[in-house]
Amino acid sequence: MDTALDLTLPQGSHIQAYADDIIVVIRGQDKEEIERKGNAILEKLLASVVEHKLSFNIQKNISNAYYFWGKIYLRNPPIISINNHTIQVVNNIKYLGVTWDCCLTFTKHLKALRDKTDSLTYKLSTVANEFYSKRSGIFRKIYYGAIEPYLLFGAGAWGNRLKLKKIRDSLNSLQRRPLIKITKAYRTISTEALQVIAGIVPLDIKAKGVLANSYS
């Protein structure tokens, strides 16, 4: 892996690796430039992998490749290949637990979080009610210890989008189900009121703190 990170890359390109996952970021002015850079980089990567008697999972590379935005369209994408396999261009990818969409809005990531948070809240509250029903405030501890860290995971990646009200509102809405459980309030109550009654900091403010710490 270290050998791959030491490869000489075209200007505007970058390789990021974590464990056995590699992601290649390529910047270009047009389709042809991206094709040229992409194929050159993957050729070097493949040679480095073969030299160390390793191999790429071609099927994974095809399904979770990379994405483009701007003036490049999925109907006519750059053609980049690895070991004679053309890499499929997709609208979004999931990398290290964060869903990256083609416009870097992260709305798909937040939507997935909503579904998982609702499910997680229900399952944890069921367990808490069954085994710790006499301990008041137990779900508040569960929220701080499990749910909130889960919601804020990857804030270093998507936190820059918090300047958009839509993203801030979407993020705060993820707190609704857990806060209703904590406060035992009616479902018609507003998210802002829930945050005040529960005495819990809005998630967008917490996310800004996490983002600031990730760059400090």
C-alpha cells in the first residue's frame, strides 16, 4: 500500500488509502484529460500491485468506482479501464461509511442515516425498556453514547455543507425520533422545541464542532 501512495501522479490527482481500500481522485478540464490521467494512474497502480504479488477485486472496482460532476454526464462518461475491465461510472459511492454523491450534497448520506437512526432508536429503546425500565434517563445516555456519535460520523467530510440551511435542517431532523423517546413528547412537536425540552444541543452545532476539531 505504501508503494501505491508513493507513485508519481499527474497534476491534480491524488491517491487516498485506508486498510486495503484505495480511492483515486482525478481532476481534469474535460473528458479526454480525465481519461488520460485515469488510465495512466491505474496502469501504474496495477503494475505496483502485480509487483507485490497482489491483485485488485475487479468486481468491486466496477460497482464502486468513482463519480464525476460539472460538464461530464453519465451518458457519455470518460472510459477508464483496469486490467481490460472498464470501470462503471456511478452517481454515488460509499467510502469509509460516507455516501458521496456526484454533486457533493451528501443528501443521500443523510437520508440513509435517517432510516438507520429510526431503526436503531427503536431497537435500543426496546432493549432499554426491557432490561432497564426502572432507570430513568437511560435512553439519554444511549443517545450520547451511541446515537449521536453515529450521526456525526464522517462530519469531517460532509461538514462543509452545513452552510446550507437544507443540510442543517436535514441533520437536525435526524434527532427527532431519539428526542421524542427521551422527552416522551407528542410527535407533532417541533424539532426546535424537542431540542430545548431535552436540553440537547442541535446536531448541526455539534457537527460544526466536530468539523472544527478535525481540522485543528
